[in-house]
Amino acid sequence: MTQIDGGLDAQQTGDDSAHLAAIRAISHHVMDRYRAPLCAYVRGSRWKSFGDADDLVAGFFARRLDSLAYLQRWKDVGVPLRRWLMNGMLLELRTLARDQRRQSARENSVDPAHATSDPELSHDPQAERAFDRAWARGVLADAAARTAEELTSEGRETSWRIFERHILDGIEYSTAAQEVGVPANDARAMSRMAAYRLKRALRAVLEEEGIAEADLDRAVEDVYAAALGN
């Protein structure tokens, strides 16, 4: 059960204190995970002139996460959470654009009914790529932190160190092996084990995001590609 699932279950019990605690916990979780991707979405979009991205995203969170109803609808619809929130941010921007057009129409003595359509306010591929890249880096960092903690708790922090040095820093296995005092062949095996654990942790994070079991392998590859900007 994910943190969001637990919060929604608390709501259904009718326990007001548990419900309020769930709202706070879930709100913090969603904001921590999605603040940066949604800000990247706004900054990378044609609507960045509407205002400061941080302020726009904060306003979106304030309106959507003041209860669990918005996330309950997400669970009912069954789409990945990142798409649900991106679409919600798009709706927020479209509403803001409509209100600005109506205000401008009133100030210029134009019938507001003639100022409610904006065909350009559909999806924005550039903004979506910016969102996906920031989101992918966030979930990958989360999975990496979980993996490092797990391996450290098992006394295998050396395996994670070798993986980091080879994969992230780009050094040769022989150099990484010398740094930690293990044979080069052992270093390769230790790094492969760490990579497997990272993929497992990433699958768990993605499952929490609402990715279907059948789509997890593809989603893992998409995260790696997006995080690298491919």
C-alpha cells in the first residue's frame, strides 16, 4: 500500500484526526515529488509569462490538495499520477488564461463571451518534455537513495560506491576497484548487483506512481532516457 492509498483509506474510516494527518502527509509527499517537475513544465511552456512558476505551482497545490478528493479522483481514473498532475496544471493555466482574457475584454469594452477561446492552449510538447525530464530525475534520485540505504543496511555500501563511481562518475572498474580494495572482477559483479537493486527500487517507485505492472519495464527505460535528456 502506498502513502496515498493509506491516506485515502484513513479518509474512509471517518477518523477526522487521521484524515487531517493524511491530508498533510500526502500533500507534503506530492509537493516534494512534483514541485520541481511542475515548475519545469510552466517555465518550459508558452504560458511562462502568466507569472512566477513557483507561485503558479504553489497556487495549484493549495487549491487541489486542500482535501483528498482530487487524489481520490486520480485513483478512480487510474492514470499515472504524473499525467494527472500535469493535466491538472494545464487546466490551471487554461483557467488563468481565460480569466486574463475576460479581464482584458472588460477593460477594453469587449463582450467577454467573445474572449473565452484560445486554440493554442492545448498540450505543449516542449513543456511536457521539461516536466518528464525533471520528474524522471526526481524518481531516479528517490530510487537511488532507497537503494543506497538498503545496501548500506546490509553492509554492502561498497557495491553502491563502485556503481556510483563507474556509472555516474564514468571511471573504469579497475580504478573503482583499487579505490575500495577489491579485485576488478568482483567490482563488476558488485556494480551489476547494485544496478539490479536500483532497477528494483525504481520499479517500486513507479508502481507507487500508478504505473501498471505490465508497463513497468518500459517505464523504467523511459525514466532512464528522460533523465539523460534523450
